[in-house]
Amino acid sequence: MTNPKSTTASASGTLAGRREWTALGVLMLPLLLVSMDVSVLYFAIPAISADLEPSGTQQLWIFDIYAFVLAGLLMTMGSLGDRIGRRRLLLIGAAAFGTASVIAAYADSAEMLIAARAVLGIGGATLMPSTMAIIRTMFTDPGQRAKAIGLWSGVMTGGVALGSVMSGVLVEYFWWGSVFLVNLPAMALLLILGPILLPESKDPNPGRFDLLGVPLSMAAVLPVIYGIKEIPSEGWNVRYVVSITVGLLFAALFVHRQRTTKSPLISPALFRGRGFAPAVVLNLVSSFGMMGSAFFTTQYLQSVLGKSSMEAALWALLPTVLVGVAAPVAAQLVQKGVHRAHVVSGGFVTAACGYALLALAGTDSMWLVLAGAGVLASGIVTVMSQMMDLALGTVPVGNAGAASSLLETGAEFGGALGMAVLGSIGTAVYRHDMPSGVPAPAHETLGGALAVARQLPGDTGQALATAAREAFTHGMQAAAIAGTVLLLGAAALATATLRKVHVREAEAPDATHPEAEGATA
């Protein structure tokens, strides 16, 4: 039963009280750690390599297996949560995440660490859509839900930046396994307080689970993610193009399956809600813009400005200050009557201005680059928070998990695509600008050029390093111009697709099904 002291009635829904906001705080901890795990190995990998001695391929899998498994299982876990209960799946995922963290921390071989990272990805895939779906259940008032989703977006974005810094600090003072053990207190807190504070909710009429849809969804997502993640560093290799093509073919099969089966993994009915399809697409574009810029700014701080890894990570935290303000301000504007289409298009224009600042950067423009990254991030988080709120507000409560997972999967695609497309533009300009007579490693990447320059005598090495830094900066400028154009186009698209979409609840909770209301246990 719901605590009568925790809620009050409003014209638009039931207002959440202290209990729900406290529960939201509990949900934010695992979400922060899941997002941190994307980047938490940045500083730990040298120590891991010295201790476990992984091969080059194993080292890549240590990095990538988490994101691959996470992306591949998001849709499956979102749909599963709608069927068995979001809180139940969340707690199962928290237990798996905590257990895998211990195994990873004390892994004595590369194979064991890769397996543990895969289980962490499975746990992460249960946690991300479940937290968003539970927010949809707890906060039925549109204004409060917008604030809660704004916090969700800020924590999710900030966690990626914080993960690398946390990694550096822990590895500096402890052993590499500590980057995984830091997960345990938050997961323990969730397992203790979750059953007390979090409501259980699920689809009262879910139908049979689409077992065939699970492998089809993974076969659609994983090859595409793999291909577009490798293109920025390896180029348009035939292997990666084939991988993407195969994934797209399976995607077509998956869509056909979902449209024809009686109990689909992702119901096509979700797209009947006005605003849901634009929300998924615009959220994908915003993730494209965010990760596309990250590809350059981290390298710029380290390789162009010569900052150490720790210094670069600490400076990279500075732009996230604006992120904490952007989403709440956007939610407030919508509540005060500013049309969501204008807020979202304004977010895209703001993000485009961030890219425009990056396009003006030279080889010694740290503050300009940090300002550009901050402006860009604040605009993107404005868009993301509004798109998540719109998508969840225009689907039935019973489908909140599937809707959340679709948004997250789109964001994974968008991020990988942003790094691939903008990274390829930057790399092409870099290679064009580099003199043809330089050694092959110097012609391929800035890192390769700096490594070669260190081996050359005096002025020769310095000249190569200077040319490489200028070429990289020119490539960043070109990619930033492309990003500016893309985001301005997205602003126009947002205005066109959202101008007739208004805030509304898609479906009132069915009073005959307490589980559809998310009754608090």
C-alpha cells in the first residue's frame, strides 16, 4: 500500500512526497555507478595489463565487453521488467552487478575479468531501463516527473565523466581492483532499501515473452555497434561495413517479428503515442552530438595540450558543472508554459553553439575548448531530459520498461555513430594535412605522430609534433562544423515534429490492477 503521508493530490496526478524523493536518491546511486563503469578502466588498464598480462585482443575485450553486452540486452531487459516487475528485475540486477564487481576486483586472469565485465553489462542492462520505468511509476505528476528525469539525465551524463577521475584516484592510492569494489556499498544500499522504498510495477497484461525476439534484437544491435565503434580508429574496413550490414539485416527481421507476433518484445503500439517516435530519434541525435565531441576533447586535452591523463580527466569535469543546471531549467521552462518544441530546439541550438566554439579553437585554446564542451553538454542534456520525459509521458505505465530500453538503445547507437562519423571526418582531415613523407604511424593518428616525434632528434621531432597537433586541431574544427550543421538541422526537426505535441498522460493507471499503478510494497 502507498504511504498516505507521502503523496498529495493534484489536478494532473498524485504528487510525490518525501518517500518517493528519497527512493529516487536510492535509484541514483546504482545509475551513477552503471554510467561510471563505461569509463572506469581508463586509468586502471596499465595496472591490469601489468598484473594479468592480457593479449592485445583481450585488452580490447576488457574495455568493450561491458558496453557491448549492455547495448545488446537493453531491449530484452526492459521488456522483461514489464513482465516480471521492474523492482524485482532491478534488485536481481543489483545483486548480479555487486557479485560481478567482486569477481572482477579479484580476477586472476584476463579471461576471468572479461567474463566478470560481461556480467556487469548484464546487470547494467537491467538497472538502466528499470530505474527510468520506476521513475515513471513513482512520479505521476508531469511536473515532478520532469524534475526527476532531469536529475536522472544529469547523473547519467556526469557519471561517465566522473568514472575516469574516480579510476585515477583509486588506482593512485589502492590496487586496480578497487575500481570495482566501489560499486558494493551502493548496490548493498539498493538491496536493503529498495524493497522498502521502491514500488513494484509491471504490465498487468504482458502476454507471452518473445523468446525469438531476444536473439534477433541482439543480432541487430551488436554487429552495428561493433562496426561503428571500430571505424574511427581503423577506418572503413570491409569487415566493419559487413558487420554493420549484417546487423541492419537482422534489424529488419527484428522489426518484422515485432510487427507480426502477438506478444512482441517491443510493441509497435508504443509508436502510436504522439511524440514517442520523435523522442527516440531526437534522443539518438543528441547522443550523437555528445559522444562525437568527447572523441576530440579528451584527445585535445592530453595530446594537443600535453596534459597528463589525470590532469585531463580533472579538467574534463569542469564542463559538467553546467549539466547540473540545464535539465532543471528546461523542466521549469516547460512547466511555466514554454512549448516543449521551443525548449528542445533551443537545447539543440545551444549545443550547436558549443560546437561552434570548438570550431574556433586553436592548438592552445584550453578554456575555449572547455567552454565549448560545457555549452554543448548543457544543450544536449536539455534535449535528453525533455525527450525522456516526453517518451515516458506518452506511453502506458505498463510499457514503461520497454519504452525506456528503446530510448537507451537509441542513445547507444547515437553515441557510437557520433564517434564514428565525426571521428572519421577529423581523421580524414588529419591525414590530409600531414606531410606525405612522414612515417606511417605519424600519418595515421596524433598519438602515433607524438610517439614517432619522441624518437627523432631535436627540431625534427618538434616540427613533426607541431604539425600533428595542428592537423588534429584542424580535424577537430572540421568535425565541429559538421556537428554544428547537424544540430541546427535537429533544432529545425524538433520544431517541426514537436510543435503539435503537448504534455499529457497517455494512459491513466488502471484501478483494477494495483501493479499497473505501481503500488508501494
